[in-house]
Amino acid sequence: MNIADRTGPAPAAVDPDRMDPAVWRMAFTVIVGALAVVFDTTIVSVALDDLAKGLDAPLSTIQWVSTGYLLALFVTIPLAGWAQSRLGGRRLWIASLGVFLLGSILSALAWNVTSLIAFRVVQGIAGGIMMPLTATLIMQAAKGRDIGKVMAVITVPTALGPILGPVLGGLILQLADWRWLFFVNVPFCVVGGWLAWRNLPYDRPAPGRPHTRLDVVGLLLLSPGVAATLYGLSQVEGGAGFTGAEVLIPLLGGLTLIGGFTAWALRRAGALVDLRLFRHRAVASSAALIFLAGISLYGAMLLLPLYFQQVRGEDALGAGLLLIPQGVGALVARGLAGKYTDRVGPRWVAFAAFAFVTAATVPFAFVTADTSKVLLMAALFVRGIGLGAAMIAPTGAAYVGLRHEEIPDASIITRVAQQIGGSVGIAVLAVVLQRTAGDARTPGALAEGFDAAFWWSVAFTAVAVPLCLLLPGRPGPVAAADKAAAERRT
């Protein structure tokens, strides 16, 4: 009698294309809550005029409803890794979601512009913890397996937010008043909190274990440095380009603080964010590509709705609806991009993705006031396919070969790279548009300014194509076996 006869039928072969159900459960749980943060980042962008009228405040003050939220978001992002080591992922996630829920309700009940800005800062503080923690919890649950498929799930909110957020905001303002822009977060937070209580593993640090000490010096350098840099970039659009004092002072100050943190972090263990991860080529090349992807996504998301509104005469809702094909393309690409990232490695998936985005942006560099909307929507669909894959492959590559405890730092690095890239893209393309469009008043003259700005967007994306070759290829069989052995030991 052979072994198979004595031990019964052999176990069914594991489907290599199927992700662990526990990871799916974790991903769904976390994404429900994360959607509130991502939508809230973009949904208010179409409501500034309504907020100015509803709160009887000038637009220059109302801008702080968005700016205050974003700055608070970036101040707390670097704290996510340390906070998780102290509280555990489950407790930190539920607490952050609860604070975000409180900030959302208070924002909806705000009685003047000052109170609304203050309550938006409360939202931003919680959201800054949640954004990197989203990727950290799911990647740690996956334990280095199925990185492509996992990233296809993790990046769903990032892809949907800039595309569907303005549409949702426009619909809310058509049907109700501005307060519902914040009440809409309540179901995401309540359902997300309930799911987290049920599904997230209890991972509180064991009693008696030494606590991770907060890197106070690093915090005082990095958080205000990132916030000042992003604030300076945010002032470019409404100021005198990059030469105005309101841009240069915070921008140079922020970059100086970031440089100081870099020097500090590279010399010591236990820094707020472990920059020594940049010694891994995968992390360094991924951060560079994610930075460029941020420019491609957010920079063009400034130009596209403005083109449809200023040149084609659409309102905010109409412009948002015209952008839906890009979101559909991004969703269509996610499954295939994740699957092939695991099969052939992130290198060639990213290469093809950035090439797609580059090619699909070229038609917008030739737009006129009469260009066929059908043609532009088809180009947006193809562009969305490229963007969907362009976010998955480089972000997944950042986690290749990392230990469990290194994942939070990688999440923070990729999140900061994407957001700074987005801010740079918006700032540069806004200046280009201002310089080329000038005082143009006719749709045809305005279209020429948009042509120049879109050519810059094409150039930024094209630079990323050869950089994709620095990403890891498919892991060899020896590396895969070593990884499996390490997982069994742990």
C-alpha cells in the first residue's frame, strides 16, 4: 500500500490565482473605512463656491477648508508607524476611524467658517494615520504573498477618490446643501468601524515588551517639513508662480526641514521613518515612480475638469461625469494588473502602464474648443487603464523582500511620495497653464494654453517609462523557496 492509500486522498491543489480569504476579509474591512477619507479629500474641491456663499466668507478664507485638512493629514502620516507599534493595528484603526467620524459630524454642524476649518483639521489628523495604515494592515496580513493582487485591492480608494469624489460632490450639491458633504462620511465610518471590530485581528503589543520610543526630533523635522512643502506648492496656483514669497518661504523652509530629517534619520536606528529602506533598489525606484504617478494622476486631474469647464462650458457636475470613463478604465485594469504583477513581476507591468498613460494623454495636447467628446472619453478610458496599473505595480514593488516590521515605513514612504508628487504636478501644471493661457478669453485661445500644459503632463509621464526598468522582475524559484521557508519559520 502506498502512502496515498494510507493517508487518504491528497489535498486539493491551491488555486494560484486565488487570494487568501482572510486577506480579502481584511482588505474589505479596511477599505470601507478608507473610502471616507479618500472621498473627503476630493469631494470638497467642487464645493468651495457653495461653502463661501453658505458661510458668508471670502473664497481666500474658504480655501483653508481644504488646505487645513490636507496639512493636518500630512502632519500625522509620519506618526502612523510609531502609533501602530504602541497601540496595535486594530486599536489604532478603530480609534482613528472614530476620530474621523467625530470630525465629520462636527464639520456638518459647523456654524461658521472658523469652526468648519477647525473640525476639518480634526478629520485630517485621523485621516493622516489611516492612509498609510490601510496599506500596512493588508500587506502584513498577506505576508509577502500575492503582492500584485493585494495592491489591486489596496489602491482602489486611491484610484476612485480623485475621479468619483468630484462627481459625488456635484450630485450632493444638486440635491442637498453643503452639510451633506460631511454627513455622507457617517455610513462609511459606522460600517467600517463595525467591520473592524469583527474582522481585524487583536494585535496589541504584549505586556512587558519595551515600547517603541517616539523620535521627537524626527517628528519636529519631518511633519512640519512635509506640511510646509505642500503648503508652499499649494500657493503656486493663486500666486506669482514659484517666485512669490508666499511660495518660496514655506517651500524652502519645508525642504530644509526634510533635508535635516534625512541627515538625522540616516544616522540612527529607531528614526520616525526608516529612510535606510532606500538602500533597497525596489523601495527607491518605487518611490520615484510613485512620485511621477502622483504627478500624472493629480496634475492631470487639475487640467481635465478645467478644460471641460473653461473651454467646453460644462458645469462642475458635467465635467465630473465626463471623467467617469477614466475611473472605469482604472477599475477594469486592476484585476489584470494585479494578476500579471504576480506572474511576470512589477517591472514590465509598470513599463506598459506608464507607456499607456503617456500615449493616452497625447490626444489632450491637441485639444481645441471643438474636439470630439467621444474621442476624448475614449482616450480617458485608455488613460484610466494605464493609471490603474501604474499605481499597482510600483507600489507593490516597494514591499518586495521587506520584513514584517519594515512594512509600516514603506507605507509611509510611498504615501508621502505620491502626495508630494501630486502637489508638484498641480503646482507646475497650474503655472504652465497661467503662463500659456495668459489673458485669453475665447475658448480657442484657452485651448492653446491647455495644449501646452498637457504636453508637460505627457513629458512627466514619459520620464517614468525607462525608470520602470529599475523595478524588480519576477522572483526566481530560489527566492520564492527562501521566502516560503522564512514564512514557515515565523
